[in-house]
Amino acid sequence: MEWLLLPIVGLIILFIIIKSVVIVNQYELGLIFRLGKVVGSLRPGVNLIIPFIDNAIKVDVRTKVIDVPPQEMITRDNAGVTTDAVIYYRVMDVNRAVLEVQNYQYAIVNLAQTTLRAIIGSLELDEVLNKREFINNKLLESLDKDTDSWGVKVEKVELREIDPPTDIKNAMTQQMKAERLKRAAILEAEGERQSKILRAQGNAESIKIEAEGQAKAIQTVAEAAQMYFKEEAQLYKSLDVANSVLKENSKYIISENIMDVAKNFLNSKKN
């Protein structure tokens, strides 16, 4: 019989050893309760307790996320909206998180719902839709203040959805569509105006270039005509002098310059 008792005793001892060892992860802390009273703390690693007398409670001290379920709320102007949120929190004081509140996560969710309902109720629908950041900050400030006594730090709050009534959503959709059509019409009109301006500028530049070309051509013709008439006048004057001299039967020497002018004039007449 004794050889049968040895394995049983060994199993009992092994069970007692297992129950006396508590392994705590690096991201956890905890408390040791002995007969209902806190007698120590749990630290990351291996912790020894008295089996069947001590009770160990471990608490995750990492940043955790909880969802605030959707709920319908009434704004100050009596419009119903459905809203939900997410909350990021961290346990900072394990003693208070365990001793001061029964279930801090459940308490945070309910506190967030009631606080959010009060904030939404103090705003009109347009403010609720346009002041999301204001609501986030207001909710964060209130939650962080109220949960401080529980040893919990609320790090961030974000509204996920703000769902107005169906008729208001339809009106908003129509308004958004009208605004987009308006912007498209404005852009189209602006593009057409710019196109007309560019065409007018191009026509003006073309007219300017054409006018400058005509002016240059007129100037060239005028200079050529002036030169032509100047040479012709010199020739007529020389011939008139020669005619006067011949009438008087006087001897007069005609310069070669006058002969050159006459040749040039005759050549121009031929051309």
C-alpha cells in the first residue's frame, strides 16, 4: 500500500508547488490577497505565494482599447444622432484599479456613454457634425478627470461615427451635390474666361505684329520713293541748267556726276 501512496503524495506536493508559484509577464503587475487582505504586490517574473491561502490578481498595464457601443442621442435642437467611439486607456495604479472600482473597463464604457450624451445634448446638430475634435477633447478631459481616482489614465478618445437621421442625411447629400455642381460650373466659367483672355491676347499680338510689319513696309517704300524723287529732281535741275546754257550759246562743262545721275535715272526708267 505504501508504494501506492508515494505517487499520490508526490502529485499532491507537485500540485502545491505549482499553486505556490505565480508567473507574471513583463507587461503585468498585480496584488496578493491573503484571507481578503492585500499583503504584497506581484512583479514581472516568478512570485511565490501560500497556496489555498493567498489569492493573486494580475492586471495588464499596457495601453488598451475599448469600444463605446453606438447609442442614439438627442442634440440641443432636438435632432437624433447615433454615435460611437473608441477609448485608449492605461492602468497607472494597480492598487486603486483593483480596490477602488469593481470593473474599471465596464465603468469607463458607461461613464463615456453618459458623458458623451451630455456633451451631444449641449450642442446643435450642425455643431455636432462640424466640431468632432472639440467633442473628442471635451470627452477626453472629462473621462481622464473622473478615472483618475481609479488609477486609470485615459490617453485618447476618438468618435468613430456620427450618424444623423435619414432625412437630414438626404438633405446633406443634396447640398453636397449642389455644391459640387456649383464648383464645377465656376471652374468651367473660369476656364472659358481664361480661354477668351488668351485668345484676345493672341489676336492683339497678331494685330500688333501685322501693324509693325505694315509700318516697316511703308517706311521702306517711303525711303525708296524719297531717294527716287531726290535723284529725279537732281537730274531735272541739271538738265534745266544745261538747257539754259545752250540757249545762251555759252560753253559749259557738265560734270560727270550729273551724267551718272542721268544714267541712273534712265536705268531706273527701263527697270
